[in-house]
Amino acid sequence: MRSLTRVLPLSALLLLGACSIQPWVKPYERDRLADPIMAWDRDAVSAAYLDHIRESREGSRGATGGAGGGCGCN
Amino acid sequence: MLPDDRADVFYSKYSGGGMDITGYSALVRKKVTENFAIEANYFVDKVSGASVDVLSQASVIKDTRKQKTVSVEYLHDKTTYNASFIQSVERDYISNTAHISLSQDMFGDLTTVTLGFSRTRDKVGENNGTANVPIVNWLGHADTRNYDVGISQILTKNLIAGINFEVVTDSGFLANPYRSVRFLDAQTPKGYGLASQVYPDTRTSTAVQTQMKYYLPYRAAVTGSYRFFRDTWGIIGHTVELDYTHPIGKEWILEGRARYYRQNSATFYSDLFAIAGQQNFEARDQNLASQNNTTIGVKATWAFRPDGWLFFKRMTLTGDIERIRFSYSNFRDIRDFGVPQYTPGSEPLYEFSATVYQIFMSAFF
């Protein structure tokens, strides 16, 4: 029974891997997504600067997509 | 394809809460080959003034922070590899960060998965001299490791979604040496005494942010995001942000944003302890206090050379202003308020507003 609980999820993963997922948004339908206004961050320096200001004054940090350095910001 | 080559010059100013911080930055990004790019960024912060709890027992601080970043990016088939090195130097704080990440497009380029890791080593000091004649006492080191996973997913021809998950662990000297705790002491004129903060020497935090961006029926986009944060210091933070992007022709892009943040305080935080050494860990850093802040911002980008100039494909000028209102529910303003009108612990709760300005020029080539 124990081996079955290990084998079943692995089998499901293998079956999923064997399927090839077809893109439901075709390349010719992605013109709007390629518009610069649909970029997550158009200006990396500006986004990093605002992240830095917020992390210097709040207790929260992380998960915003940037990779910042440390500072002794008072 | 890797992003376009670009050069940016950037000016910023933060003004509020007794502090003025002016920032200057220059960035250049260049593809060496079609698959390999290098990026370099230099950023300088000039700080004048200090936050309220630093001013409660210290004179005005003037300091300059210089940050250098070098990154390389390599694209192979559907995988992008990135490595960065960041060095930040102030006279009382030196920070070095190494970062690597990998992004993989899959499922017909509908999905992008990103894995990242950073390692930071900081050297923390305290200036016991003056702004003009510093005497720095080095107190210790802090080590930080960041682990992050991100997924960006195309859902429909008008809608994309993203989720980012990041764990951060720190160890070492984690306190701000310029901030102190206060405790009741009837023997002093103000009714309270000051002592050094004592922080745990470790901290682990987890944050998850979800976001969605939708292309409206006319040419414009709206973005909504929510971030949840918690850490081993007892802080739980919530961030909600809404953005609206509206282009006008091919020369202008206007944006508006609203952000709300709130958190509770760390378990070892108190505005006023009953006695000296009341507990093993004690903090009165305003960043660890219960607080909320609200931000309203607007941004305008003008492509003054939308079709290029000389060897530049496109040139833009961007201005951004945001106003932030900070409000604390268990951190009091002891700088301007005290005895005899206010006994310790009855001073008004601290609140202040800040304005952030940015202006930068970008050239794409």
C-alpha cells in the first residue's frame, strides 16, 4: 500500500510529461502581449529604486522580482 | 531574444520625515553577441538629515552611498542565464552581493519559470564622530541568502499573471546601531532612559506576490498585485497595488498607481519598555513598528525621438512623482513632544509624508 502511494503520483507525473501541451494562445494572437505597456517592468532602474525606498522603511522584503544589495539606510 | 541595448541617466529625490536623499544613476546595457549581453550600473545616494528616532539621540547625518552593479546575461535556446555582482559602500556600511538566476520558457512560450539565488555579506559600523569628521567603529557582519522562484503565465491574448515566492535568511549583526530602545526611568528629566537595541542574530522571512496584467478593450493596461509577508520576528505584512497604464499615440505613456501597505510589529518591539533590560531582545526601530502607508503616484514617459536619432532606435524622457503617507500605531514622536505636557508613553503617534521624484532619460540602440 505504501509503495502504491509513492508509485501513483510518479506515474501521474510521467503521463503528464508524455503529453505535449499545445499553446492555447497562438503566436499570431500575441500582438497585444508584445506591446511595451504589457511588460511587468519597463524601467528596471526606476523599479529597483522604488523597491529600495520601500524596503528601507518597511519590515517586509522580497518577492518583487528584483535583486538588490544591502545598505545602512537610516 | 535578449532585451534591446540601452543607456539611462537617472535623477531621484526623496524628501520627507526629516530626510533628503538625492540619487544619481547611469546604466548601460550592450549585447556583445546576439546571445550575450553585459550591463553596468552606477548609483550614488546623498543623504542629508536622518529619520526621527535617529534624531532623538544623534545629530544630523550627512553621508554618501555608492553602488556599483555589473551583470551578464546569456541566452541559449529558451533559457536565459543571469549573473550579477552588486557592491554598495557607505562610510559605515559595506555590502557585497552575488546573484545568479535562470529563466526558462516552456509550454509554447506561454510560461516562464525563473529561479534565483543571492548571497550578501555586509560589514556594519557606527559613526561615533561627526558628519564632517567621521570616526567609524566596525561592529560586525551580516550574511544574507535569498532564494526566489517566479512564474509568469500567459492566460489569454489579453491577460498575463505572475507569482513570485522568495525566502530570505539573515544572520549576524542585524540591528541598526543608531537606534535605541527607551525604558521608564523616573530619575531622568524626560522620565525615560535609552539603551542599545538587542536583536536576534538570525531572521528568516517568506514572501509571496501574485500579480495580473490585463489589456483593456482600448489600448491601455491595468495591473493588480498582492504580496503577503511573514518572518520569524513576528512581522506579517500585506501589500496591495493597482496600476493603470495609458499610452497616447506613439509618443506618450501615462501611468497612475496606488499602493497600500500595512504590518504589525515585531514580537520584541516596544515604543517604551517598563524597565531596563525587560526582555532578552528589545527593539524600537520604526521599521519594526505597527504601521501602514499609502502611496499615490503618477508617471509620464515622452518618446521625444520615437523613430530614433543617429544610431539610437528610440529615446524617451520619463518623470515620476509619488506621495507616501506613513502612519504608525505604536511608535511615538519623542523628538518634538515630551514632559511636562506629554508623559512618557503619551506622546502623539508618529506620522509623516514623503515625496519621491524621479526623472530619467533612456536611449535604446
